[in-house]
Amino acid sequence: MTVFFSKACELGLQAVLFLSTKEKKIYNAEEISTELKVPKEFVSKVLQILTSSGIVGSKKGKNGGFFLAKEPSVIKLIDIVEAIDGLDVFRSCVLGFPGCSHETPCPVHHQWGKLREEAYNMLSEETLENLREKTTSKIASL
């Protein structure tokens, strides 16, 4: 179970990382779903969201599929998170209290703020290119 991201966002991160590791440029939803061991329909839905955001491109037809619309060196993990889940997780109270702020903090506001900032910074710094080797070995172990 994840604390930060929806299942769709997790799959989006995995699918885009997968696409960044492959020499073959276009993969259909079935090929990606087989590699990641997730339902094809879920892959299609998530990749359509990423296509709308310009991170992923798609080609229709017999030899169609999905591909990275940008170089892996310019796609940051935060771009994928923003496209699917948005950035509210980095702005809202982890406990769900309305009006939580530095002036009126929830019980874990200050501790959570540090973790939230570290997570945001890491996602903003890491590119698909930086993670290529680790991604290749992780997908091979699925």
C-alpha cells in the first residue's frame, strides 16, 4: 500500500519508467501490461492520461502503441505524478484537517512537512534517464 500516490499514479510511474528502458520505441498496452503484470485496460487508461499531458505519445493502427513523447533526460518523476494525481498531496494536511497551516498546525504538521518536502524534492530531481539501470533490473525481477 502506498501513502502518497493512487494506484493509477503508481502504474503511470512504472509504465513510463518501463518505456524509458526499452530500445524498441513503441509498445502496445498488452505488451506493457504483460511486462508489468497489470490489467491491459488499466494500462490503457493511465497511458491515455499521460498522452494528454504530453509525457507519452500514441500511434494508432496495427503497429500502434505508446512511446515516450520526450527524452528520458527531461521527464522528471514529478511530471508524471502531477499529470495523474496532481500536486495536492504536497500541499494538503496528511491527516485531512481543514485549515492546517504553520499558524494552526495539525498534530504531525511539522514532521510531515519535512517528509513532504523531501519527497517533492526527490521527485523533482529524478529523471527517467537517472533511473534507467535500476528500472531495468527491477522490471526483470517482476
